[in-house]
Amino acid sequence: MPQKKRVFLLIAIVAAILAALPGLKIIADALRKEIAYQFVVDDRIWFTVSQKEKAALDRMLDEYQRQYLANIDKHAVIKKIDFAQKVELIEVKALPENIDTLATAKAKIYAVEDEAVVIEVKKGDNLWNLAKEHKVTVGDLEILNPDADPHKIFPGDKLVVKPFNPALDVIIELENTVVESIPFKNEYRKVNNLFRHQQRILRKGIEGEKEVSYHITLRNGYQKSLQIINEKTLKEPVNAIVEIGTRTTVFRGGRINYGVVHGKRISSLYGYRIHPITGKRRFHEGLDIAANHGNGVYAYTDGKVVEAGWNGGYGNCILIDHGNGLKTRYAHLSRLYVQVGQRVKTGQRIGAVGSTGNSTGPHLHFEVIKNGRTQNPLNYL
Ligand SMILES: [Zn+2]
């Protein structure tokens, strides 16, 4: 073969090989590809893991979801646990260099878009002014801080005002049944042998009990919705029977005489409630009586003032020791007319109704404490 022809043939062979290369690469790549799993969130690929890591990924996702079960009442029945987003694990064939490590997968799963905003309670703060300041509702604050008792937040306490926002949101649906108290009512009987500011208890009231079942949806551990699905009375309450006087005396303003204040109505009763999510029991230690701002607040009976001043969520507050293990507390006052150590008489004006501390509006929070334990004030008024 002449020299020239040999060169042409060589060029032709090299050209043919070059032309075939992409095809060869496709074949070689196809041979290198392995089964892997794409983690797809709302149709976007977040990462890909190898087949041998799939079980570890499943455990990681399970653990990620289960972190939100930690604060839930152990008696609650978990009905569903899922992601808020559409999450798919799609089997694909991928090149080794396109497969992510478990560490990358974990960083993506646990990614946080916005950190929580936590504030420290300062003197004079209450849930209502904090809610206003941070542009949320009091209900939001209660949901974000299920352990915080609105009556007992103190300077230095930490409160979440905005929850953290994870990249991957977890929705939990649960059902829980808790026992709650049914308050008793006062049945008033008018008698003309008592003055208008006097009353006498003929029969003490007894609280009832009910079983309440809730269906609750949580998003990243925080209550998203709460519905009562069933309610069953276990024990009917027994109403108190109270005689009230009709004989006219000095009128102090306000419609109803509760002895310690002239109020409009009872706005919150004494008793417990079990938090339907955490299962924790919270007590309302007193009786809230809605009344006009500035109305007089009167000593329950003779005694000695042992506290008079600011007391956290109670706001301006007075505690009177009546002896024999009996004490009474008057909270949220706008004015204090007595000092610590001072002796007071039954019906003596000690302060004025206000809305200081954790209070939605002017009212008297009245507590009766017998041997260190709060009692239902309705049995004492
Ligand atoms: Zn109260």
C-alpha cells in the first residue's frame, strides 16, 4: 500500500473512533449507574441517596418527625404523623458522583428557614402588652408557650413570640381525652332580713366533672387547630344556694355585690383545666370578677396585710392574713390603699379595681387560701 493511502486509512479509523466516543461514554456511564433514591419535596429534588443508605434515610425521617412527639401527653392517641409538603422518595439510576452523603441529606432535612424569636419578660410585662408589641394575639402566645401560666409570668422568663420555621414541616394529628371540672353556679335567693351588701351561703357548691375528647392538629409541635369531638358528664355540679339581702344601704356602684367588690359578673371561675396537648394540669387559683375600673376593693374579713405591691402576673396585689390559716389575695389592682403590716377590718376599702399584670380588662382576681392551699372563693363569698 502506498504511504499516502495508509495515512488516509489511519485518519479514517481515528475519525471513526472519535465519532463513536460519545456513544461509548453513554454505554460506560450506563454500566456505572446504580440504583438510588431521590428525595423530592413539592416536585423539587433535595438530594439523592444510594440504595444502601435508604434504610438509614427512612430512620432519619422517622426520627425527624418523632421529635415533635416528645411534648405530647403520653395518654394521647397519635392518629397521623406526616409532612406538610408533598414528599416523595423516587427510585432512579444515578452516577456515583451524583449521589449525596447522609450528612448532606441530614443537613437538608433539618434545615431551618427562620429561627424562633424568643424574648425575655421585663418588669411590668404581661401577655397582653407583649402580644400587642410583637403583633400576635394572646391566643398565639399561649399556643407558642403551652407551659406559661398567664397569671404567673415573671421578669426573666423566656417566651417564644415567633416559632422557628423549618424547611420541612411536620403535621401531627392526635386525639386526647381529659377530665375537666364543671363549675357550679350560685343560685341567689333574695331575703329582706339582710342588707344589700350582705349574703349568706345556705348550701356550698360542689364542682362537677366531665370527660372531654379533643381532636388536635399540630404543625411543628404547635397547635394549629383544636376541636372538641366528644363531651361526657361524669359528675353533675351542685349549685350553691346563696341568700342576698334586699335592704337598702350605702350604694357603692356596680350591679352585683360580691362582698369584696361590686362587680358586673364572674368572668372566670376557680378550678383546673388539663392542657389538651401537653396533658399538664393548670389551675385557676382564684375567682375573676369583672368590675368597673376604680371600683373599691374591700377586705374579706379582719386581718393583717402581709403583701402589698407588684407581684408578677398578679400586677398590684394585696395579701391579707386573717389568722387561723386563712388568707385572701386581691390582684390586678389599680390602686393600693394599705401597706404591709397594717391591720384591716371587714369591709375596709383596701384598693381599687384595675387591670395591672396579666389582665385582659378591669377585674378583681380574688383568692382564698386556707392552710396554704387555695379554695373555691365561691364557698367563701
Ligand atoms: Zn384570675
